[in-house]
Amino acid sequence: VEGVEVDLHSIRLKRDPENPPKPDQQPNQKQVIQQQYVTFKPHTHAYTDPVLKKGILGNFEPKQPEPPGVAGGPGEEAKPFVLGPEYKDAVQASIKEFGFNMVASDMISLDRSISDIRHEECKYWEYDDRLLTSSVVIVFHNEGWSTLMRTVHSVIKRTPRRYLAEIVLIDDFSNKVHLKERLEDYIKQWNGLVKLFRNEKREGLIQARSIGAQKATKGQVLIYLDAHCEVGTNWYPPLVAPISKDRTVCTVPLIDSIDGQKYTIVPQGGGDDDNFARGAWDWSMLWKRVPLGEREKRQRQTRTEPYRSPAMAGGLFAIERDFFFELGLYDPGLQIWGGENFEISYKIWQCGGQLLFVPCSRVGHIYRLQGWQGNPPPAHVGSSPTLKNYVRVVEVWWDEYKDYFYASRPETLTLAYGDISELKRFREEHRCKSFKWFMEEIAYDIPAHYPLPPKNVEWGEIRGYETSYCIDSMGHTNGGTVEIGPCHRMGGNQLFRINEANQLMQYDQCLAKGADNSVIITHCDQKQHTDWKYFKDLHRFTHVPTGKCLDRSDLLHTVSISDCDTSKTSQKWEMNNIVAV
Ligand code: UD2
Ligand code: MN
């Protein structure tokens, strides 16, 4: 089989030499899966762990030789590639359009080499050589050419051919010229290995991924990637081995960050060998990472073994195809962008599966740079599809915990989120476990990092009394100051809550006194940031520890605390509810 192009179905038939299926009897996927025998094999050569100073027995992994890139070319080995100032305008324009420096990307080989940044131990794992095959699914909407094609090239270059059944591209109604005939012509070089399907309307990334699952029929596992990734050295076996062993396991690679300017690959966790994180959320459903704690570490023999994670970031994961269908793919009511990562994570855990993070499988992802114009949702969906998605997910999966979500996002209480009866029925019929079980057994460490929020006393925009100026966090967090801006009634950075613990909050952050009587927004400290009292009738916010009052300058756009003075209109405030629509 090695190195020869063969029909994948014939490989499937050959899987079990002891008990070959009769020629007229094509096995279905489930039978094939029961024939997989995947083990992490015992190691035979000594390897000393550099940190633990402990001997681990290991063979050097059998690795696919990697074709060289363009030796010494721009960005090779993921070395920094920096353009001169003469490109400045073109670079800015490309960042606005695509979110990355496409001028630089276009000069870097689509087949560039990268360096092997894996933990040393990863080089000593051995994987069974009968892993499941995969379809790699990439959905895209108006992506840049070279970042998209480098994703495809890296998969082809670094995936053993016998496992790569196909690459399925789903064009989510792009309107860029370079994604039309040029793309169709370009993928012809792979003789059908790379397939392209086009959505007839903008579906959003969530439904586009479900469509991808329908179209990708050749592989046993579906591997999802964003359209601006590069897979790393030997990424495939560690990612698929756990699924090959147990089809209800879903895996996520370690996601490194590719710099969208210089195209270096910045290791997640700063490259620290032991800086692993689990996927989490705060109670307003923002994506978070929490450190891998002792309880999880104890479950493992070695440091680079896969570990359990409560949630995935969303873009990059592998799931057995039939299992994804059994889970009903994504909720068909989720629109465009956001929340689907939590929906699938909860569904996996609560309905009998497992979600593992795999440190030895690494994939780089380019995060969008500031200045990107974004992908506005199409006109036919409402204005807050992401918020609606969150509400659907908590309504279906969070049980009584949904109160914590509404405490964190009171503006969504009245949001019309559509019909969820099908999903509730699914949960019932599959006897999926409660969210309480999930919080106690799997996500037990999250409340220590993101405490369950107390009930709100009042919430909404904080408007200068009878003015058109509101407090605005300007998106600042972790110690940034809050400012004054024109009220926009859109919520977001102008939406605050004061709760029974006297915290004045936005999302997971608390308002607190900064230097020189400034007001900052920062990570909530349970002891320190229980500072505020709102006297509704007096239109006053008091900072309890200092006995001073919340004050502002509409002219300077600043917020401060100062000695209380009832004659000062700048100390008068009103808090008005805002509802998401
Ligand atoms: C993260 C995820 C992303 C997705 C999102 C929440 C990672 C690394 N990325 O944001 O995969 O889970 O959170 O929903 O975990 N796209 C479409 N149609 C659209 C919009 C986007 O096809 O209407 C494509 C887009 O071209 C890209 C993918 O969907 O390939 C993900 O979008 P993104 O890269 O803008 O999301 P990201 O990485 O900010
Ligand atoms: Mn992305």
C-alpha cells in the first residue's frame, strides 16, 4: 500500500488480514471501525525527559519525510518575513480586506517548510499504522488566495497519502474573483483529491461545516480546519489515533498562532513545555482558556498525552463522520458565526462522547489582525445572530445554569431564538446527561477561574443623567481605563451590570479604582472588586471603599471618582436597560 495510489475502499477491505470480508460484502464504516486496533505502542529506546529528568522509553517516531520548501526563500522554516516600508499602503489595504498581510503571504511559497516545534517527547510516540482515513473540510468566505491555498498545500504535504481520502472545500458564497475559475483550475493538479462545492447563498461557517459533512463522503473521520492554517510536523497520527481507538472521541490539535504580518509560528503557551490549557468559557459565553490542572494531569502517564477539555475553540477539530451525524451535526438553527464550538462540545460530552486536546498534533492558525473590515452577516439574518446562537445553546444544554448566562447577558432575555423543540427531543431520546453532571465531572475547574455570577440589581447602559454620553469600556480589559462616548444603544462595550455582590461588571470584568482616581476595567477579584452601590433615586454610583462618587468629563471623555457633591451634574447617572434584537 505504501506510496501507491490505491482506491481507499480497497484499503478498507484489507484491514483485517485474519478475517477478510468476502469480495461481495462491502463493509460499512461501523464494521471497519471495529476492526481498528490502535495502541500507543510500548517504547523500546531510552529517552530522557529534559524537564522531569526521567527516562522514557522511546523509538524515534516513524515520520513521513517532508519535501523541502524553497531553500532560503521568504518565510521558509517559518522565519520572520518583513517587508520594506514601500509596501505599507498595499499591506494596509490587504489587512483591511482579508485580516492578514496578504502582500507578504503572496511572496511566501505555498509549500514552505516550517520548523518542528513539538515537545521533544512527541517525537517518541508510535502510532498504529492502521488509523482511520479522513476527509479534511475547509469552509471559506472571501478569504485571501495564498493563505487559503497554503492551508491545502500543507495538508497534502504533511498527511500520509493513505489516510487522506479527500480535501473538501466549501465556498460559502464568496464574491472574490480569485476564488472563481482560478480556484477551479488550480485544484485540477490534484486529480480530484481536492473537491470544491459552492453554497448558493451565504450560510455562515456553522451550516457550511454541516454541509461539508454531507459532501465529504470518502473519509471515515472529518477534520475541520479554518481557511488560514498550516498543519505541523506529523500532525495526523496523534490527532486520529484516539478516534481510531474509540469512535466517540473527538480531538482537537494544539493551535499555534501564525503571525499575520511576519508569518512566524508562535507556539501556544509560549512554547513552555508544560503550559497546556483546557478550553473554557465565562458565563457570558466568551471563549476562555484555563490551565491544565492536577486532576487532569493525574489521569495521564506522560506530559504529552491527550487530555480532556470541556470545550473546543471551534475551528480545528476531528470527529468520526458517523458519530457527527449521530449527534445531528450542528444545530440547524445556529446562524453564521459563534457558539457552535460550545454546542458541539456540550453535545459530545453530555451525550456520551469525549473531547480531547492532543498536544502532539499541532496546527497553526492566523488570527485576524486589527483593521480587518470583517465578514458582516447577510441581510436576511437578524442583527445579532451570534447572541441568538448563544441563547439557543444555553436553552438546550445548560439546564438551571442558564440563569448565570442571563445574569451575564441580561439584554438577551427577550431575544427571539426560534424553535428548539427538535433539539430538546434529541437530548431526551439520547438520554444525554445534565449540565450539572458535566460541570461536576468535566468542567469542574471553570468556576474557580470564572466565578458563577451573582444576581443583577440593575443593568444596561450607564448614561450621564439627561445627557447623550455613556460609559464605554472601548473594548479595554485587564487594567485598561473606561471612557465616555456617545451612547449608541447597541450594548456591547456600553453594557454594564451591578449585582448583589456590589460588582459593577461588563462580561467577566469588573470596574475598579485605578491610579489617580481613574476607573479601570479588570479581572474580577472576589475580595477587592465588590466596590459599588447604585442609588437609583439619587442618580448616583458610590465607590464604597473611598466613599467617593462616580464622575465624568464629557469633554475629555474620561471617567473618575471624586468627592461626592450633589450639585455636580457630572456625578449624576441613569442606568437604562438595552435589549438585543
Ligand atoms: C473562531 C474559530 C472559528 C469559528 C469561530 C466561531 C478557531 C481557530 N477559529 O474564530 O473556526 O469556530 O471562532 O464561530 O478556533 N467563514 C465562512 N462563512 C462565514 C464566515 C466565516 O465560511 O460567514 C469561514 C472563514 O472563511 C473561515 C472560517 O469560516 O475559514 C472561520 O471563520 P474565522 O476565521 O473568521 O473565525 P475565527 O478564527 O475568528
Ligand atoms: Mn480563523
